[in-house]
Amino acid sequence: MRKIILNLAVSLDWYIEWSAGEIDWCLTDQDYGMTDFISSIDTMLMGRKSYVLFSHDMKKFFPHVEQIVFSTTLQETWVTILSSDIQKNIEKLKKSAGKDIWLFGWAKLIESLLNAKFIDEIHILIHPLILWRWTPLFLWWDERISLELISATPFSSWWVQHKYKVIY
């Protein structure tokens, strides 16, 4: 069965964006293992907000990756839009043939997929920066989720990538 892997960069205080959605604090000075990661996937899941902000970059940098957007308002032709029966569609996607699936979502999408127990791994690249507030990676939820450390990789830029298996 294909895995859904949440793979994002966060600040040290676990925020994924600042102020009006700025992510200029995310450096691209190194590969950070992305080349290997991208070769292990063939599908990307994202919410409408991520799609609107990054659609041109995603199409340009990942042309071989099928992009699936969760939205009830978008109408695009080059991506797959999921607007209804999301649970059934995700179950079908995970059981289909192919490589792993990259969840590049915003906090609400991440919360929904964690709540439905669809996320198999979490890969977090932690930036040594404190943003203080704005959009946290994880929203409030009343249930604990255990994680098993797969690896922790430090980089020369002081970033550290943690990879976890999600234990439901």
C-alpha cells in the first residue's frame, strides 16, 4: 500500500507560514534530501491555499508528479480536484499502484488527514528560526498521536530533518 508522507519545513516553534502567508524564511541553499524524496513519490496532495500559492512552482519543478487539490471552489484542468467523498478517494488512492504520496498541505488539510488516520509518515525540516505566531503546523486537536523516530539528519545550515512513522 502507498504511504502518505507529510513533508514540510517549519520554524523552530512549529509554524509553517508567517504574517500574510510569507515563507521567505524557507531557505533553498541545499537539497535537504528533496531529490531523493521526489524520486520516491509520484503524487502530491495539497489544499486550495497551497495550490494557489505554489501552483506555478509545483508544475515547473515537479512535472512528473500528479497533483491532487482538495477544494470545493477551484476549477482547473491540469490538476485533479477532490471536492467530495474525500475519505473514499484517499482510500482508493492509497490502494492504487504507484509510488508514495507527498502531502504538501496547509494546517487544516493536515488536521483532516491526521484525524482520518491517513498520514503514514511525517518528515519535518526544522529551520532554526522563531516566528512567534501565525499559522502552526498542527492545529488544536483532542487526541494524542504517537510518533516513532525513523531518522534525524542535521545539515550544515543548522537545519535538522526529522522523519517519523505515525502510530495510530
